[in-house]
Amino acid sequence: MKRAGTIALVALGSLTLLVTAAFHFTGFAEISAWVDGLADRSFFARAIPTIWLFPSLHWLAIAAGLFAAAWFGIASLRTLLFGCALLLAADAALIYAAVGPFVGSAMLLAAAALYAAAGFGARPAD
């Protein structure tokens, strides 16, 4: 695959992952309000809103990092694409195991599939 095709697939995967991260982030206010309404003021209860942010921030970092890696054509792009595709597929599996079929896990799988396709199509020098 030509470099432009790899960049296009990575860009589409990153856009999908950005939308997924934004979608996940919309739950932050509700989670925070729910924790504020609890009588439980333990460390773990207070940590829940911050823990909620972690996936959103990590997905944003993955999307930006992989797009930059594709754009600048780093030598290890294929390895990064396959590694992140596996990571996102594992995230989707964990979400599916916890809540069942859900649009968020489908979006993660779509991003993973796009990254994997880009990895298969990328030339080792890309």
C-alpha cells in the first residue's frame, strides 16, 4: 500500500478513536455527580471520577500518537499499529464482558480494525 493509503487508514482509525474518547468523556459529569451523591467518602469512591478519565485520555494519546507516527513515517509504525490494535481490541473485550453489547466497544473494535489494516498495508519503511 502506498504511504498515503496508510496515512488515510490511520487517520480514519484515529478519528474513530477520538470520537470514542469524546463519547466516553461525556459520562464524566454523571459519574462525578453520582459519586458526590454517595455517602461513601473513601479513597476509592473519590477516585472513581479520575479513573473514569483514564480511558478517554489514553485513547486520545493513542489516536494522536499513531497519526503522528504515520504522518512522519517512523520505522516502527507497523509494530505500533499492531500493538495498539491489540490493546484496543482488549479494551473492547473488557467493556463487552462488563456491560455486554455496546456502541463504545464496537467503536473501539472499528478503530482497532482500521489500525490493523493500516499495519498490514504499511511497508516496513513507512
